[in-house]
Amino acid sequence: MTTHFGLVIIGDEILSGKRVDKHLPKTIELLAERGLQLTYAEYVGDDPGRITATLARVFAAARESGDVVFSTGGIGATPDDHTRQCAARAQGLELALHPEAKLLIEDRMRDTAKEQGVAFEPDRHDNIHRLNMGVFPVGAAIIPNPYNKIPGFSCQAGKGAVHFLPGFPVMAWPMMEWVLDQRYAFLHQKSAYLEKSVIVPGAMEATLTPLMLAIEAAHAGVKVFSLPSVDHPEFGRHIELGVKGTPEAVNPAYVELLSGLKGLKLKLGPELVR
């Protein structure tokens, strides 16, 4: 069974344009470094109802198909952070302070007090409030945070799982790498990925569609893609036409694709390999 990777990015600041999302390209990069691909991504604002509905769908997909999903943002303890609560509701679970998370958060507070040159007061109101960052759905496992020790958490769902990370890239990205390397190393380079394409200047997609359908029908496991451009600074109006999949499937399909394009007497530009 192919493992599909998903990404849910939570936060009003992304949808309002106050912050530019960097998680999507970085997730694609981290997966690609391990021979893996992102299958889908979603953006959700800080609305508890929408977050819960989105996570309910995500957990269902994880249970049914073994999806591995990363969620970024909203796991803090301020009033606009809803992800921990929504993750619990989406699974029909209670929330509870995770004992290991409690120790890690207290350790962080102790470090902060030392840096400030003051005594650590665990019973102080603000310190007690900070423990809310370790309140996770019952049964969750922690994700270590090398930046400031405040952990994220993982929720298993059948053969799949959803992993919850902070919105800050400096924390989220090393935590995502840890999950990929500690939990899913067995998937790394499971099947190498290859993409081959060619620039077809001045082409029309309608002309290419029959060839695309024929290539996909003849080569199982290969996806044919077309990326049109109308104002490229170098190639002008063109279509990048290609195939992607495992090398053993892509190579013969690409040969057939080139042959079909020559049969259509189309001018061909540079070839690209990724």
C-alpha cells in the first residue's frame, strides 16, 4: 500500500496575508530528500468548527488509507490557539496533560528563569498556564522540540497518523524531520521518483490530450502532466509535457511520449529531468 503524505496549515495570519506560508515548499523539500512526495495540502483559518471538520476528515483518511499527515500551527496556549482542542474533538477524545510534556515544559520554564536570573516558581499563575501547551488528546505521543523543548504531539489513526507541530518554522521543520526519520525511515527511498518532461513551444493542450491519455493507458504507474505557460521569459507560449513516477516506469513512457510528439510534427524545446 502506498503511503500518502498530507499537510494541514492552520492560521488566520496565512489567509490574511500577514505571513507568507513557508511550510508547503519546505515540506515538499523534506519529503523529496527522502524519496517521498506530498499528496495533498489544505489551509484553514483559526475557526474551531472548520479546524475540527478538517481534522475529522484527515483522521478518517489516516485510518482508512494509512495517510501520514502533518498539521502546523495553533498548538500554543493563547485564546486563538485551537488545534489541540479540535484534534481531541475530531477523534472523540478527552484532553489531558501529558506527563512527559509536563516535565519538558517545566524544564523549559526552569531554563528561562535561570536566564532571567530569577527563581523558578512552578505554582505561579503564568507558569501553570504554560502547562496547557502539554495538554493533548488522550493517548497522544510527544514530538520533541529541539528549539525550546515545548513538544508537539502525534495521534495514531489506524495504520496512519497525524502529527501536530508549531507554526514557527524554526521549530516545525526540525520536528518534521525527526518524525520522518524516526517514524518513517522504512519508507525512505522505498520507490525512487523520477520526472521527465520536454518544452513544446506553441502547442495546444487539446492537441496533446489524446497522446497523454494513450501514454497513461499503456504505462501503469505513470502520470502524464502538462504545464501551460503563456508568457514565459525564455520559451514564450508553451506547454511543458512530461511523465512522472518510478524510473522503471517513466523511462519507456517518456520514450513513447517523445515519439508521439514527433509524430504530431511539433517543435520540441529543452528536455528536463527532476
